[in-house]
Amino acid sequence: MRWQRLLMGAIAVARAVRCLGWQAVRQRVLVGSGCRAALAGPTLIGRGVRFGRDCGVAVVARQRGVTSGLEIGEYTSFQDRVRINVAYQVRIGVRCAVSWDVDILDTDFHHLIESDGSQAPNAAAVCIGDRVWIGTEAKILKGVVLGSDRVVAAGSVVTKSFQAGSLTVRVPVRRVRAIHGWRL
């Protein structure tokens, strides 16, 4: 029995190092099987963070002169298949609970072309406060600031900021504005 616990511990350490580097071991981060990370920018992960199976974390610099970064507070947990894409900056507070199949994106990965021919910005920081619970299959999009002590209901698409201590439910699909195309 003891050798099995030691083996499982060694596998957990190897998984954490492969995915997030030695920082994950020092901070006692737990990483599920199949997790992938591409970290091309600064990444701060707090003590006791947990990632479920098949999670994906990508911190990539998509714009010249912009250093993208990810910060995750202590004891935050991510269930299976959570995807975090960072092209600018994402901050997630302490003791947050992120359910399965959630997407957190601070970028569109494309530019919208305005009617005057200019390109709209395609990335804006995402800030999630402390003790936020994000339900299954929710989408948190660029420029969103969620205050502390909040609940985002399952299936919600969060496109604007909300104050602390509130419940957010599914946003109905609606036309926002006219554009004249898009470009990668």
C-alpha cells in the first residue's frame, strides 16, 4: 500500500512539472491527467490550486510590446476541461470554484474591422474576484471584471462586468453593433 501512495505521489509531481513547471510543485498545485499548458508569459499560481482532467492553459503574447500574464489565487479549483486563453492578462482570485467545460478568454484571436476601416482591439484584461463560483459551460469573455463573492450560472456567456455579491444568469443572444468584417 505504501509503495502505491509513493508511486501516485511521484506521478502527480511529474504531471505538475510537465504541465506548469517546478513552480507547481513548490505551490502544491494538483494537476489532472491530460492537462496541457503553453506558458509564453509570466504565470503566478497560488498555493493549493487544483486542475481537473484535460484542462488547457495558454499564455501567449499575440501583440507586439504586450507581455501577457496569468495570475491564479490560492486554493482555486478548476474541474475537467476548463480552458484559459491569455493574450493580454487574466487574474483569478482566491478560493474560486470553476466548474467543468468553462472557457475564460481575454481575446477574440481576431480583429473586427469598424465602419471607418480601423481595427477594434481584440484583447482586454479579465479580472475575476475572490470566492467566485463559475457554473458549468460558462464563457467569460474579454474585458470582464467580476467582483468577489459572485455566482455565474451554468451556461452563462459573460460579456460585461458585474459588481460583487450578485448572481449572473444566461445572457440572451442579441445584436450589439454593425461591423464590416473581421481579420486574423
